[in-house]
Amino acid sequence: MNKIGIIFAMKEELDELLNIVDLIEEINIYDLTIYKCILNNKELYLVESGIGKVNAARTTQILIDNINPDYIFNIGVAGSVNNNVNVLDIVIAESLVQHDFDITSFNHEKGYIPNVGVYINTDKYLLDKCSNPNINTNKHLGVIASGDIFCQDKKMSNKIGTKFNALAVEMEGASIAQVCHLCNTPFIVIRSISDSPNSNENNTITYEEFLSKSCKLVTGYIKDILESM
């Protein structure tokens, strides 16, 4: 039976998936609660990391050290930084970058991490599986950028999108990618778009209004993926 770790930044994201699985056990490690669940003969370990790269990286390492999952998924919501990516679209990361990692003073390009590089590629098997679910929404494959900033500023959004050719921005995925890369654990990051700094000024769509819808959407998406594995 495959063991799959699924990391969420927020409780709202975790709760949506918890509603559709069979809960077997709650495992407490440090201050984290890891929910051991079963879905379609797959052993799932759901955990809320908290917001930000340090929380996400810490949770990933704890999950790897204590559960040793075959795969790690990071699912949740993100903001669009591309005019072709709209609210309630799905973005699947082909690669991830930390847009706020900056050692350009040492003649490295923005986002470059020593012994890692700028972009970290997701697992090809998982990427293939995640590209095919029959969910009725637009999906995009490309770069997701992560940083410890909740990006609402249109100028910053455009800069990140242009600099890294990114589709979406959030606060955890690239740090999870880095830990998985260093630990040789296959991973994938999937995000539903809940807000868009590039939206029309008169657009009434807000992060708060669409957080719940985005969480439900990405949960349905991940359920379809898990059932196909």
C-alpha cells in the first residue's frame, strides 16, 4: 500500500480532504497533528504545516523522518501572477522557485540556492498523473513561485511572473520541494487559484470569498488523482 504525505498550509485546506477520507489515527509529533487516513486503498498522512517556508520545510522533514512516505503532495490555494491564469483555475507545478531567495551580491541570479539551483523540478510520474484528472476546470502546467510574502501588489505580482516565468505565487511549495529534493522523496505541488492581483480593478473577486471554493476544487482534483494511482 502506497504511503502518501499531503501537506496543507491552512486548516481550511486540510478539512476539505479530511471530509472525504476514512480517518484511522491521529499522530502527534511535536506540535503537529498528522491524520492517518485511507482512501481507495491508499494510506494518506494529512498535516497542516502553517503558513510560510520555514513551517512548510519543517513539516516536510518531520513527515519524511517519521512516516517515510512514498510520495509527498502539497495542495492548497495560490495567487495568479499570469494574465492567462484565472480564479478557480488549477496550477500544477512542473518546477518551483523561491522568488525571495537573493544572493545576487555573490554573482548568482535571483532565486539561486547553492547545491540546488534556481528551479526544482517535480516528479515526472506524479506530474503525468496530475495532468489527467477529469475535473471540469482550466488547468495549467508551469512554474510556481514561493516566498514569505502574501503577494497582493500588482507591481510585485507582475515582476515575479515575468522574472521567473511563473503562473502562480504562494508561500510554501518551493521550500517543500527543496526538502524533498534533498531527501530524494518524489513530490508534486498543486494549487487552486483563489485570488489574482492582475484581475480587473472592478472585479469583486476576493481571497476571502473564493478561499472555500478553491479548497473544494483542489480537493476534488486530488481525489481524482489518488483514485487513478
